[in-house]
Amino acid sequence: MIEQYDSKMIRCPRIGGYVNFKLCRSENNMLPCRFVAGCWQMQIDINKYLSEHFSKEELDKAFVPPKPKLESLVATMEKAKQRTGCQS
């Protein structure tokens, strides 16, 4: 059952406060947070849980590192230029 650990609480280093497991397993567009394995490894058998409830493709998608900030900012600026029709 995917909800079996939902009420367990842990301190989240990203948020800076306590969160329940439900948030950790679904905060990334209904996929786990990319840090879930490290945060929960001492509390539950997280690798077993993840493999039982998510496909390999879903986990690959969830654990992709984010783009570097500069790359993300440039991409956002380019999209904004295209929407407004600006040329530089």
C-alpha cells in the first residue's frame, strides 16, 4: 500500500522543517523528491518501497538532477523573448 508510511515525519533539509512522508513521495509532480532515498534511508527500507511503488522510468525522471541555475535562467529568458517577439 503506497500510503503505509504517509504519517511518518522527518525534518526536511530543503524546507527547513518537519514534513510527512506523503509529501516526500509525491512532491515532484506525484513522483518522489529527488532526495527521498537519502533522507529516509534510516527510517524505512526506502529502496524497497520505491521499487515496489514506482517504475524505473518514474524513478529515473524523479532523480534527474536539476539544470544549473544559469542554464535555467537563460532558457527562461529565451522563452520570454519568443513570447514577446523581442530580438537581441
